Amino acid sequence: MRLRARENGPWVVEVPPGARVFWRGEEVKLAKPGLALCRCGWSGDKPFCDGSHKEAGFVAPGGVLELVEGIDFGKGRQDEGAR
Ligand code: FES
């Protein structure tokens, strides 16, 4: 799993093709292959980025956080969908 921090912007989770995303038991329809999560605190649609970081003047470095082993994301995804 890779989380990419956009410079001066959100965390972006790379979502594999065909993967389904759920938030509070509801499926999230993605307009893009990546899921942008707010890290500036100004989004009106948390945990998702709504672009407010630009108006807020959020400044932070970009980078990549990569989780390589030891986490079973598949089980959690099934549990979320069952709610
Ligand atoms: S990072 Fe985009 S609204 Fe917070």
C-alpha cells in the first residue's frame, strides 16, 4: 500500500483497479484512481480532500509512505462492506 503526500496537498491512496472503497459503511465512488485524504484540516468533507488546502495556503512537503508487509487489508475491506 502506498500513500503519497502531495506537496502542499492531501494524502493520496493508490486504489487498485476494481477495488471498492467504503467510508462509514457506505461505498465511496471515486472520480479518479487515487483517493485524496485531507491532511491540512480545512476540508469541508473530511476525511476527503475537497481542495480547500489551496485557499488555506497549506504548506507541507511531499513524499511517499509505503507499507510493504504484515498488514491484511483484505479482511478490513470485507468487514466495512458488511456494515
Ligand atoms: S488537504 Fe485538501 S482540503 Fe485538506
